[in-house]
Amino acid sequence: MAESGSLVADGAVPSEPSVREEIARIISEVLRLDDIAPDDDFFALGGHSLTASQVSSRIHRSLGVEVPLFVFFERPTVLGLTEYVMAGGTQPGSAA
């Protein structure tokens, strides 16, 4: 169950733009950057496996979706992570 204060705390499914905004905010906070573009590469911005773990934890707390580390390597942008979260934590085309 999502924690209070999260985008999914009331049970409503957040919109794609709000999820994208939240993921960008989280990455910006973790990497201590003022602004990132939706297609900026997480690793090119200075991210690494430890910061990916922090981002993953915050996404889970805020959006209620667990994002495994491998997803950051397969989808290293805000857009890619948003797509993964909007799919409910499954890879498009996977049998989940």
C-alpha cells in the first residue's frame, strides 16, 4: 500500500504527466540538479547504481511501483521510467 502523501495514496491512478513530473522531481533531488529534460540519460547526468537505488526507493514510496535496478539500464530516462511505472511495473510485451 502506498504511504500517505504519495501520488497513489487515495487509490486514484495518477496521470502520465503527473508521473513524469514526479519522476523528474525525484531524480533532480537525488542527483541535486535544478532541471532535467524528459529524455536526459540518468547515467550521463551523473547517476550510478547507488543513486538509482535511492530513486527506486522514492518512486516506490511516492508512486507505489517497484523499479528494479535493471530498469534504469534499459530505460535510463524520465520518459522510459515513466513508461515502466505507467505499465504498473511490467515491461511492455511481457507476460506479467
